[in-house]
Amino acid sequence: MHEQSRERALGRDVKWILRYLKESSDMALCYDDMDVRMHGYVNSDFASDVDSQKSTTGYVFTLRSGAVSSVLRLQKVVTLSTTEAEYVAVIEACKELLKDGVCYHWSRYTRVRI
């Protein structure tokens, strides 16, 4: 009985998310000020997963004060030092920034901090 109610709640939540995505698909972030800057913040946690010894990557990109992209996940490789884990995190963040030509459009406003 308990599992059925969880499945019903999950189904209701999925329907709500799909309805939200459908109704907001034509929305976009619009800024009238020309001085819009994208900022990127990157961090890693060396060997944070006890079982696999993989590090965690976290990054967020913001426009003005609002986050437009954020990630927190295990790295795909095992790193041997905190410095290497930071490099992997920066590379993953840069790949996200380059995806879909975002970097081309925002290149002169982009700053990535470690």
C-alpha cells in the first residue's frame, strides 16, 4: 500500500513538471541592460566518494544574481591530488560553458574562478 501511494505521488510530480515545461517553453531570460556579465564558480572535493575514491565536481554559472546552470556530480576519473581534481572540475565547467555555443555569445563577459 505504501509503495502505491509513493508511485501515485511520483506520477503526480512528473505530470506537474511536464506541464510546467510545456507552459514555460516559450519563456526566456531577458535583460535590457547591456552590461550583463556571466560568472562561473567552480570547486571540487578530492576523493569524496569513499567507495570509488572519485572526487566531486561542482560549478554554477550566473547571470546577474540568478543561476542559469549548476552541477554537482562525481568526476568520471580518479584523480591523484587535489590540484588534479580542481583541474578536472574546471575542464568540466568549461565544457559546459562551450556547449551549444554559449561561450561564443558570452565570451567577453565570461570569468571562471577557482
